[in-house]
Amino acid sequence: EVQLVQSGAEVKKPGESLKISCKGSGYSFTSYWIGWVRQMPGKGLEWMGIIYPGDSDTRYSPSFQGQVTISADKSISTAYLQWSSLKASDTAMYYCARQPTGGFDYWGQGTLVTVSS
Amino acid sequence: DIQMTQSPSSLSASVGDRVTITCQASQDISNYLNWYQQKPGKAPKLLIYDASNLETGVPSRFSGSGSGTDFTFTISSLQPEDIATYYCQQYDNLMYTFGQGTKLEIK
């Protein structure tokens, strides 16, 4: 069974760093792109970027380029999304999702990130 | 960037109604268009990929059509469990954009 399991909710202060994770199982982790999607409270879906764990090829949405870093450790089938300095506006639910061709077919359960002083 | 214009932003319909949502791309995206359903507190679910292909396990009352810049998503007979927000998503050379979403409610 294909599963993407994300790390738990985080509460951080502005200026702090954070790395959240997405662990894949039940399929060949290195053979599928993994994307990250942001959903701010009460708002729509925003595509942030995507990584191919097989060779770490990474693409970013222009809106998120330079704001976050996407990485992956294929040895433990895990993708990451990280911030070096969080802002209150980073408060959101973050989803990872697998992309075979076209659509994102399997999604993680989401990680809620709250940034507040 | 390719922009997606989805309409309407909200929709109220009765059980059994035919429901249609449209999505327009700012440039030709061929058939690189997907549709998702998101229920409150849940992750999105892929319903339709490549404009018109039904994802495995998705009921046949859901369908999609279109190519180029204009796309349509249809629920042929609305069921109570279809209450959700629906999003279109385009992809072009590993860059993706979501539409603004359509919140579907029961009348």
C-alpha cells in the first residue's frame, strides 16, 4: 500500500528554522516526483515545488523560490521541506504528494505549521 | 507563469443536479489538467487526470473534458457526499498551478 506519512504539527516563533518531513512507503521512492503544497488557513492550494528523489532534481514555484528548500534522502525514503527563518505568514498546512505523471495521486496527511510570537 | 481561472468560486445545488465547474488557462496547456476534491480537514484527492481520465476508484458520475485553454469538470448527479471544494491544476514542464477552488454546497 502506497503511503506518505508526514511529521507532526509544529509551533515555532518568527525567525526560527524548521524542517518537516514526508516518508514514502509501499512503492519505489526514487522513481516518482514528490511535490509540496501549501494551504493557508481558509484558503486554496498553492504548489510550492517538486523533487525527484532519484537524483534530487528540484523545481520551485517562482513564488517560493528562495523562501524554502526542498530536499530528499533516498536512503530513508524521505522528502523534506525546510525554512531558515520562519515568518508569521508561513502559518499553514503543508502537504506532500506523489506525482507519477500528471496528477498527484497519493497525498500525505498534512503538517500544520504555526508561527507565532 | 501559467494562470488558472476557475469558476464559479462557490456553487449551491440540489441532490441529483448536474454540476459544472470550468477552468481556463492563460495559455495552451494541451490536456495537462487535473481535478481534485478536498473535503474539510482532509488532504486533496485526485479525481481526474490529463483532462478527462478518471482516477481508479473514482465514481463515474465525475467527468472532465477540454483541451488547450478551456476545461470543464462535471458531476452528473450530485450526491450528498460530494460536498467539498474542487480545484483544477495545470502542469507544464514540471511547473504546476492550482485554480482558486470552487466550494460546492447542497441547496
